[in-house]
Amino acid sequence: MPVIEYGEVKITVDENGYLENFKDWNEKIACGLAYKEGIDELSKERMDVIKFMREYYEQYNSFPILGSVCKNIHQPKDCVNEDFIDPMKAWKIAGLPKPSEEVISYLKR
């Protein structure tokens, strides 16, 4: 298994860069995964979206409809379209397992 080193943190990921163990996730891990994806900073707004994605996935075992994310975290209605992260990268940063092809096609729209 590949390991990403971020400061003193070692992050075990699968061959596609997804966190190996969903339960290992924390904000420091998210920052390391973001750095690996070329994202320098996870602002509070971005972290709120990432946390919502995790909570939604834990509850429903699926990806939230992008249009509902902003509403649920009380941000402007286009928060994921304006100055956010590519949804595929956000999925990785949230520490979620590799998505199905159906989810991938939805996220790449």
C-alpha cells in the first residue's frame, strides 16, 4: 500500500490515492490528502463541505447531490461551483472509498 507523508503524519492510501481506512480520517489527514491533490489550503468553508460529504456518506453510503451540499452547510447556493475543489478530489480528501463508475460519471459533469 502506498503511504503519503505529510509532516509527521503517514497516510495509507490505495493504489488510486483513496484513504485505505475510512475511520483513520481526521482534519490533519484531510490536509495531507489535499496537499497530495495539489490543494494548498483547506479553508473553513472547504472543510465544512468535506465534513458534510463524510457525514452524508456515513449515513446514506452515497454521494450527496451537489446542489444540496451548500444549503445543508448554510453557505451560498453555488458554494461547490465557485472557488471550490474538483468533486473527485473532494471525495478523496474526505477519505471516502473509491467511488463506483456511476458516481465518477456524476462527479465529472
